Amino acid sequence: MLVMQVTILIFVAIAGGAVVFTRNPLNQVMGLSFFGLLLALMFFIFQAPDVAFSQIVVGAVVIPLMVLLTLIKLKTKEQSKKNDA
Amino acid sequence: MTRRFRNLFFLASAAGFAVFYLWGLHLLPGFGHYPGPYGDVLNALSVYERHATDVITAVNFDYRGFDTLGEEFILFTSVMGANLLLRKQKDDKEEDPPLDLARDRLAPPTSDAVRVAGLALLLPIVVFGIYTVTHGQLTPGGGFQGGVILASAPLIIYLCGDYENFKRITSHVLTEVMEAVGAGGYAVTGLISFIFGYKYLQNFIPLGQTGDVFSGGTIALISALTGLEVAAGIVLLMISFFKQTLVYRKPGEERGDRNA
């Protein structure tokens, strides 16, 4: 059990760091989604399945999707500015 | 603010934070050594007092039901706020699908693997979501967890198909009503307690057989209402995001592929 806990903590630390140090927002969203999934696994291993359930959906699906849609919106705006110029 | 000053400011703040952080960590109880009495008391009593085998849901929806009511309204308010920001504004206009300039080149369809996996998962997800909502007092889960699981079902439809499919199975008005009924129902459940001469949100429904789906009294009812509110709230949030991103345009703001 302790081995699993330490392993998942290390994975979460690596994934969290990777998300922070990724510069490209699109790659960052993909990393964030994976990080959310790892966090859910961590909650599960630390015996908090109630939190893990909501984390799977909120952290791995809903938040990345919201960021992704915002990126699409920003990109279309940039594109139209470029077209005007 | 020069770069040098900024770096110094950051280093000083980080050092200060590190000191207090380590101090705080030092005073924490050891890993796996729970010091407080409340958790142990609730673990021992909740099955007897509330006929609920999932202590966490019993705590959330009964022992500290009023706190959860506040949390529910945090979600309600943030969904409302996001909707307000993403609403259709005066100078937004709804746009037809962009003119297809390259009819011979079709957009890549969603891969068969994604569609098969998504459609195969869809029904189990809905069933599991309903199970999680209704069995909150028995097994890990409850209204919030089940609600978000249920809300992911329309997202899978979007993933397998496109926005048109998503639009066909969701309704802006219906999700608004469902969210309001869920959030309001929770608050009203608390008021009904007064009729029985109890305190706000005190359990007034017969507790039933431990292990039964309809056990736990108001815990099951509040769990179902929360599930309704959360599922509808998340779907409503997604509807607004999709509309603002994929449908509404500012005048002069065009999709990239039209002029390219």
C-alpha cells in the first residue's frame, strides 16, 4: 500500500510539474487532463473514492474541455485579425 | 518594478512561505494517525443513527447538511455567473455553418474506434451515474459525484458525433429548470423539517432498513436533488460554452477557414 502511495505521489508531482512547465496551451490542456486522471487515481489509492469519482469527470473532462473551447474561440479571433490585416 | 527588485521580492516571499509551510508540516499529526474524535464517533454512530453505510454522504447531506447547501449554491452561482458572461450579447450574431470552399476535401470524421468505444460506454455511464446518485447513502458516491458522471453522457455524444448531435439531446430551458428545481428542492427540504417541529434540514423521513435504496431518510432525497442540480448545471455550462464558441460570432469575426 505504501509503495503504491509513494509511486502515485511521484507520478502526480511529475505530471503537475509537466503541466506547469508546458508553454503551448494546447499541449498543456492535454497534460492537464492526464494530470486530472492521475489525481483521481491518487484520491482512490488514499481511500477517498467519493472525491475520486468527481475528480475523474471534473478534472479530466470538464475543465480541459472548457479550456479547449476557450482556446478555439481565441484562435478564431486571432485568425480573423490576421485576415483583416 | 525592475527585474532585480521583482526577483528579490519573490525570493523573500518564497523564503517566508517555506518557513511557515515547514512549521505547519512539523505540527501536523503523523501520516495515518488521525487525532480527532469526530471521525471515529461518526464512523461508529452513523449506521445506527442514520441507517447510512456511507459515512461521508451521511456527513455531507445530514450532519452538516447546511454547509453542503452552501456548497451547492456556490456551484449554482458559478454556473449562473458563467452563463451570464457567455450569454448572447447585443452585437453577437448567430452564424450559419461556414461556407465550404473545398467541397472535394471532407473534414476528417471521428474515428470509428472513438465512436464505438464512446457509444459502448454511453449506456453504462448513464446507469452508473443513476446508481451513484441513488446509492449515495450506501456506497461511495452521492449526488455530486453521480451528477457529474451523468453530465458526461452528453459530452460523449459530442465526442462521438458533433455539436448538432449534442444540441439535439440537450435543452437549455430544461437544464435551467432542472438546476433550479435541484437547488431549490434542497433548500425547501430543509424548510419541511420545520413543519415536523425539527431544526432546519433535520432528518424527517423514516430511516428505513439499513442497506436499502430508500434508507437514510432525507439523505437519499437530498442526494437525488443534488444529482439533478449538478448534472443540469454542468450540462448548462457546456451548452453556454459550445454556443459561445461554435455558434456566436462578433460582426466581422469569421471562422478561419472561410478566408484562408
